Amino acid sequence: PAPTPSFPLPSQHSQQAYDPAADFTSKWTRADAKQIMAQSNPNVTPGQNSMSPTVTMPEIPKDFPAMNDDVWVWDTWSLTDENANQISYKGWDVIFALVADRHAGYGFDQRHWNARIGYFFRKTNADPAKDKWNYGGHLFLPNSSIGNTEWSGSTRLMQGNKINVFYTATTFYDVAERNAGGGGIAPDAVIAKALGNIHATKDGVTFDGFEHTKLLEPDGKLYQNKAQNPGFAFRDPYTFADPAHPGKTFMVFEGNTGGTRGSYKCKQEDLGYRPGDPHAESLDTVNNTTGAWYQTANVGLAVADNKDLTKWSFLPPILSANCVNDQTERPQIFIQNENGKNKYYLFTISHQFTYADGMRGPDGVYGFVGNGVRSDFQPVNNSGLALGSPTDLNMPANAPEGPDPRQNGRQFQAYSHYVQPGGLVQSFIDNVDGVRGGSLSPTVKINFQGGVTQVDRSFGQNGLGPFGYLPTNVRVGGEGLY
Ligand code: FRU
């Protein structure tokens, strides 16, 4: 819909592609993100959903099933190849997820401090509505990964039965911090990988032989480090090939703009208002009165320097959200052919509580489209919002551990959305009207083309597909065997 008169117009973005190594970072601007409110209904009954149904995830029922009774499950990803295809390996679908013990005496909100990568498998031709995912346990042996906590990443099948697990090695130094959920000594975070073997038999899938390599630590220049901000973000590696640059392997990840926390000054290009827009904020007002400069998310880019993918170099971020939002998490690049041309969709998840002063948006997945991996990205639907949990954006932002009872009870129903081939969007259940999750959500479908996305409500039941539906679209080995 057209912006209502009291809102600024979105920034103009050309979608022009630049060389991946070029010093150009696309801006998700305040003018762009203000379209979220411009497109939200200011007059809903308090606590209803104020967003357009086209960007609202359908409501998850409160009586959702638990995927596993022993572990909470959150951020999840499939076994893929370098083109984001989801691989069936010798007749098995395999997924990887952050897991934490449900019976260890800490609560769901302490999961981050106790996270390990677990895996699940099920037959490729299983009925997704009936057949459960089999839990295979932790992927790595105890105390074998780099760091003491394993955060998100991605897993790629390489030659033969070799897999590369790219992950975030987070190290906490403080037992109190792990048990209390924050506030102690700041953790370290590095991006790492583990090369290992996948084995499939008629009984299931196992892994062994992992060799762990540290790949990247934040440099403090392009990417903020711990000395500059104890709450820095440096995580969630996702690797891919770009048909425009054959033979190269790239990685996107979550970062923050380099520099000491609080020292950033918002720039005109972070605001992104069109010249003469009567609803533009002035740079002085934003820099002198808001505190918006504390929010400095970016989506980082790195390129592999060798075929083994053990050596990487940073490139400038492909997107920044300076003065807009502090976290652009679990980024992924999804290339789609539109009218004979490759369009690069960058998807990333973000929260309501990480928005900058003066900005408001829901927990969900955000999208950007351009002509290359480094582009002047156009935010989808002009705002960037692709799919949010039902939220009354007229009310102040909350966090999942302490929602306002007057808010829509489903504002935190799901998070960590991951866009799969065919527009299937998978996520985990966080808080459905007070019932905490720790299990995979019903998969939903978005259709996207030309930078416009739309929830497909004809998919599944009123838009909700099977719980934890992560189908494979490419088969490797084992045809007819199982
Ligand atoms: C997203 C996230 C990731 C991180 C993980 C830690 O839900 O914040 O960025 O890797 O959760 O639990």
C-alpha cells in the first residue's frame, strides 16, 4: 500500500550490483524501515495484529506438539549444497539445530548459554504430517568444538561423504553468566568450521571424524569486536557460491559496524530520506536527541582464500542497519531467476527489541533484493519486512521473556525464520500466548518476486504447513536403496 501522508517516502535503491570486493555497503535506512509503521494499521483494537496479512505469519495453535521431549530445539538448518539446495543423503533428510537439555534445571531463556548443535533425520519419503524427526544427539563429541557453546551456522555436503559444518564458537567465561543468562563477563565469538564424515545406513544417520578450524575473528575495523562492545554480534555463518563469480566461495554472517559502542554518528545515508521530503528527520535531531547511534547491525561478507575453505578474508559488509536496528541475524543468500535474470535475495531475522529509537517492527524475517551479492539492495515490500509474528505495532516493543499482557499473545510465537527452496519458511516456536516453545513451528510459504513478498494462505491449513517441514529437493546417493 502507498505510505500514509504522515510518513516519509522510502529511500531509492537501484539494485545495481557491485564487485563483491568493492567498498560499497547497502543501507537499510530509517526511511525504509519507517514503511513498516506506514503500512501498519494505527486503528486496530489494542492487542490485535496491526500488520498487513500479506506479511503476517498465520497464528500457531497453542497446543503445538513438542518435537522432542528431552531437548529444546531452536535455530535450525538443513544439509545443503553451495546453491542452497536441500540434500537428501542416501534416502535420509537431515537437519541441524541448536539444542539444550530440557531437564538440566535451567529455563528456556537460558538456552543460549547451554547451546549445542544437535541433528535429526527422517526418511526422505516420510509423511511430514505424521512421521517424527529422529533425534541423533549432539553432532560433536563433548569438549571437542572451538569454544564452550555452539551457536548457529550452516552445513554443506562436500565431495563424497564429507560435510563442512560452519558454526559460531561462543565461549562463556563465567558459570554465573551461563546459569543466570547474561550480565557476567562478555563471551568471545569466532566463526569456525568442522570437516567430518556423514554415514547413512538403513537405520539412520551418524557423523564422525570432525576436525575443527577457527576461520574468522572480528577485526574491529569492518566488524565490531568484544573490546569495542561487550554485546557485539559476530555469528551465524552461511556459505554459498555465486554463479557470477565461478570458483569462489562466499560467506555471509551477522556483524556490527566496527568501532567503540556509542561512538558511531548517524549519517545522512543511514537516514536515507529523499531530498525535500517533508516527513524527513534532520540528521542533527537524530544524532543529538535519539540514541539511535547505538544500533549498528550489519550483514558481513567474507571470501574463501583456499579450496579447503580453511582460510577466509573479510570483505566490507553488504548491508548495514546503522541507526535502524542492532541485529541482522542468520543471514542467507537465495538466488532466484526472474525474467531470465538472477535476483539475489538476502534474508535475515531481527527482533522488535533491537530496533533503534524512533523505529518499530516485529520479530520476523526481513528481505532485500539486488542484482548481485553486493548490491544497492531494495528492501522487500519497501520496508524490508517479509514475515512477522502477529503484533500490534501501536504498542511499545517487548521481549519474549517478558511480554506485555495487553499485546497480541502471538507477538513472539516464532523466530529464527529460514527461507528454504520454494519459499518455504521454517522457524522455531518461542512463546504462543504464554506457552513457551522450543520446538519447530509449522512451516509457512511466502511467494516472492520483484521485491514483493506475500504469505501464501492457500498453503497447508490456512497458511500453516506441517510442523518442522524441511523437505529436500536434491538427492545424493542411495537411490532405491532404502
Ligand atoms: C538467533 C540467535 C543466533 C545465535 C543463536 C544463539 O535465534 O540469536 O543469532 O546464533 O540464536 O542461541
